[in-house]
Amino acid sequence: MRLHFQSVGEGKPLVILHGLFGSADNWRHIASALSAKRRVISVDLRNHGRSFHHARQTYPLMAEDLVNLLDELELGSVDLLGHSLGGKVAMQFAQSFTERLDKLIVVDMAPRQYTDEHSHIFKALMALELGSFTSRTQINDALSSTVPDPAVRQFLLLNLQKEHDGFRWRINLQVLFCSYPGLLQQVVPDDPVEIPALFISGADSSYVTEADWQQILQFFPQARQVVIDGAGHWVHADQPDVFLQQLDRFLADA
């Protein structure tokens, strides 16, 4: 059960973990920009992208998947960046495998429990009879009433894979849906994690509040906070240049 990954550049490794419904492909632009100075390893989490499908999806298991990949690649300690769901995986990794982590970057995610904002998306995707469609445009149109935001639909449809007899989902929808209540749960370390950490959030996002920031400092005492104007939950896509500047500054610090 091997995680699929993309690796570009040379130097100290930085591992990137995507969010729910995402994949390493979503981070190609950022990875390419960072690869001038680093080796950047973008990972597909289990049941996402081109990685293996499995009946269980928990934060401890995803952290173990990652440490197994690091062992396979013969990497000791790394810097780790996680967005959204990947941010919680990164926080789990930080508490479970602290000795394998030099710096932690979490993008628009806090350790707390979140409310359900995705069940309607799961149900809309699972309700589609993919065998009845002959084009992505038809599938996009079929989703428009239940997922009205065109940008969200475009993001979700990146998970479609064309085959000779039609389309299929690359993500393991059924397992992710069944696992989703557990993925909403908090990821809280038993003891403070004493490593340098950067928590980046979007000014237009509600995912990280002032109360969240106080909890973050409790669990990650060395954390810095950066709020990027003009950015929502997909900070790296909304303001890529500012996002990269903040990453460069944090990763360059001794």
C-alpha cells in the first residue's frame, strides 16, 4: 500500500499534503516554484488521486502512511506542509512522529472539530450515474443544481478519470463519505509540540478564528500566524505570490 507522489527539484525535502477531494496535482504550480531551492514531494493521500484505496481513513493511519513513504525514500526529517484535511494530517504527523519533522506549515486549518460542510457534496457525487454521461460538460451540468459554485464543481471534476467505457472517480467516494465524521474530529496532541510552525489562513475564510489561534498556540507554542488578504480557503490558489513569499521567508529562517 504505497502512496503515489510527485517529486521535483533537489535539496532539503518539503512534503506537501492536499485537502479533501484533492490530489498532488492541485499543488503543481506551488511545487514547481519551490523546487528552485528544494526537493518538493507532493503526495496523494490514501483514497485520493493515484494512491491506494483502503476501507479505513483516519488521521493516525494517514500519518503512518507518510512515515512509511519517508522510510521508503530514505528520508530522515523533513519539512511538512498540509492544507485543510492535509493540515490535520500534518498536525497528526507532528505529534506522532515529531523526530521526523523539522518545520510544520498548516494552511487554513485548526486542530479543532469542524462542522459538516461536505456531506451534500458527497451525496451529489455519489448520486451521479457516471455510465449515463458521455462528456465532462454533461456531468458538470448535472451537478450545477446541487453544487452551484462553478469553481467548486471544476475542482471536484478533476477527480474524474476517462476510460474506454465512460468515466469513473479516482477518489474512493464511499469510504471517504463513511469516514467523513471521523475526519471532522479534532487532532489534539497530548503535549505541546515544540517545533517551528507556520499557520497560514485566508482573510476571507472562516476556517481559522481568533479562538482557534489561541488553541494553536497552546498546542504549537512556536507557531507563527499569517493571514493573507484577498484569499479564502484555497489560499495558495487565491494569492499564490504572497503565499510563496511567506513560505520562502519561513523556510529560510534558521
